[in-house]
Amino acid sequence: MKSAKRPFDPQAFLAKVGTGKTIQNYRKNRIIYTQGEEANQIFYIQSGKVKVTVVSEQGKEAVVGILEPGQFFGEGCLNGQTFRVGTARAIEECLITSITRKAMLAALRREPRFAELFMTYLVTRSNRIEEDLIDQLFNSSEKRLARLLLLLANFGRDGEPIPIDAAINQGTLAEMIGTTRSRVSFFLNKFRKLGLISYNGKIEVHRSLLNAVLYEKPQLERDDEPTP
């Protein structure tokens, strides 16, 4: 009887990559790369969380992603991106593997299972971006916040939901859904009063918030105030 195929471990595989790989600790708030600098590495998060932001020509900053362990970022250099289009910063202590573009391409050619995992990650990321765009176009800021809280708490993934770390504050949430901090504060208080979340430093998301979003219960009403 053949033994079950062992699941592919990207972290173990990346540990075998020799030339072109670096493993580094980043303290909280340390910048990993900045918008406009040369793009020649891909990063893999072993532990910790990373915030990716973009600043417009007018100086307005937007949060485009909060990345967690097991995720890649900076992969644009594989497709001809020569300069970073955003800034990546550790929002808690992180352990991150960086791989040069050349070493990453060689690893993808050498290990089909790694290439498959990386492709799956890219498709998942693309789908998430598409969902975010639809969310911005058609949903109220209240519903956008509810969806973001569910995503940050890992609802819909394997394992139990997790509390949202205090490092992801109201200002960050506001930047991610395209509204003001005061509106986020108002909605969080509303969700807490309705029993959809517990909010004491960290945010604990309850399943009732998922039900409210999925079944469009009147607990989440449309926000008539125009989004900035």
C-alpha cells in the first residue's frame, strides 16, 4: 500500500534555495521596501504581518493589503516591473525570506509543485483584487468594512477565526475601504452594539457578522453618506 503523498511545504523548499536567498528579521514598523525603489526580489512571509501602501502623486496614501504568514509579495518584478509601485512595512515583528528574481525563476522551473503553489497564490491574489474592486464600486462603506473584518479574521479559511491585531487600527481600516476614520469608528461601535463583534483593543469577529453580510439582514443598512 502506497503512503499518502506528503503535502508540499514551500517554506522547507525555500530553505533549500542557496544563492540568491536571504532570511531576515524585521522589527515592527521597519520598512521592507519603498515605493519607487528598484524591484529585483520576491518576498515570502514566514511569520508576522506586512502592510503594503501606495502614495498618489497628490500625496494621498492608501492601504492595498495586509499580508500574513505563507504569503508572497513583491512578485511584480517577475513580470517586468522594474520599480516598486508601493511600500511594504512590517506591522509586527516579521521573519521574511527574500529571493532574487533570478533565483525565483530558477526555483519555479526546477520544482513543478512549487510552481503550481505559486500560480495558485497568484490566481487567489488576482481574485481577491477583483472582489475588492467590485466591493468598492457597489457596496456601502459599512458593508466594505464588514467584509474586510471577516477577511482579516480568516473567516472562510481553514482553522478558527482569529482576533484582529491592534496594529491594524481604525486609520488603517479606513484607508483600506476608502472612507474616514470617524466613519469606521461609528460602524465598529454599531457592530459592537449589535453583537456582531467584540472590540477591546483587538477586534473579535463573531459569526453573526458573516450571517449579516451573506443574508443581507437589516443589521447592515446602506450608508447614505457619500464615500470620500
